[in-house]
Amino acid sequence: MREDGSVSPLMQVGVNKTVLYQSVTKLSSTWPKISAGLTKTKTPETCLALSAVKTLRQPPPAEIASLNSYVSGNPDSKTAVLLVTDVFGYGALKLRKLADKIASAGYYVVAPDFFHGDPLTPGANIADWLQNHAPEPAVEFAKPVIKTLKDKGVTKIGAAGFCWGAKVVVELAKEAEIQVAALLHPSFVTLDDVKGVKIPIGILGAEIDQRSPPELVKEFEAALVTNKVNNFVKIYPGVAHGWTVRYKDDVEAEVKCAEEAHQDLVDWFGKCF
């Protein structure tokens, strides 16, 4: 229960407190020193400044499986792509622009608000925020979205996860809830997670990334090859964690590399669907 008397969204959907505690505890090993190096006004050093995360005022969002969502593309398409955002949420302008680009390839794209109106904001302590927003319980928020899409006639579903969202998507890929997956500058994803993937998966990594350094991404690739899982793995030079949706508009190299990654993502879905 919150101070204002309202109930946390996690409690509304019946997420067991023990499960949540265990999920947050696991984060400490996959996101090292998450609290030790933070003050009440800082985010992890690998994340771009919050001031670079622009949000866009939009008409009222669509509601899918009780979650406010940004949607783009033909709602009658039989192929859908689920976007699971980074910690800054579904309102980020660059995330929505990417959703529109993916939709232009003929897909119905859905970016739900898995944070229930509570994304990470300037001045927030990410360690505190993660206590209520661990990625593992969010898998249970994604499953009703997938079911709703299937109920409306969608026959093929892909999912892309960004940073925080990559952990959600890799869990869906392990359970084969979707047909194709993509992880972009993933956080919290372990080698054991990747070894459990059962469907085609793309991994787009940054050269400068403490959360998923190139050495770890190469281990991911080796595991997928060993397990004969169809994969696309690429490390983009000169860019840092989060660049695909938080690139700086005035840095030509970042924009170019982000656009390259966006096209690679669209091509990956096109190859696998």
C-alpha cells in the first residue's frame, strides 16, 4: 500500500511479495553496485542523461489488456510486434518514432506501459524505483497483452526489449510465448537466460556498455550457435548503452548508428516472420 492509500500495480495483479523480493535480489548480481554508486539524484553511469529522454504529448492511449499502450500500424495486421521499453517508459519520443518505423513494415506495433504510469523520472533513485519495478514480474503483465493480440486474430508475434525490457523479452523467448525476439543493449540478461531461449533471437549490443559488454554479448552468441538457435548478433562501434532510443540528435555518429540498428531490427523481424 502506498502512502496515499492506493495499491501498487504489482499488488493489483497479485504478484507475490516473496517473488518480487527474490526478483529484486537477483538484480543486485546482474546490475552490479546498483545502489552503492547512486545518490538520490543519479541514474547509472551507463545511462544517458534523463534530459535527453524526450516525451511526446499524445491523444489518449489505447488500452490493451488493461495497460495503456502506444500503438502504431494496421490493427488488422496478422503480425504484431511488442515493444518492451527501457526504464523511461512508453512515452519517450524516440521509442515511439521507432515503433512507427517498425509499423511501416506492415506490422501492428504495441508499446504498453508496463510501469503503470510510474517510469523512472529525473531525481528518482533507480535502486528504490526497481523495488517496485523489477523486470521479472513484468513478464506476467506481458502475457495478457500477447493473449489479447492473439484473440483479435494476430497469428505471429515478435518482441523487442530495450535495456530493462530485454529481461522481459528473454523470459518470453524462453517460454516460447512469442515467435521471434530481439534484445537491444540488454540489462539483467544472463548467459543462462540466453541458453534457455527457444526461438530466433537478435541481440544488438553497444561497444561501450557495462551492463552487457561486448565480451558478454559474444558469449551470448556462442551459446545460441551451440544450441542451434537462429540468431543475429551485432555489436555497434562507438556507441553506449541505450543508444537506440536515447541517441543525441546533434551527434551525427550516434544518429547514424541508431538508424542502422533500427533497420537491422526491422530486417530481423522481416527475415523471421
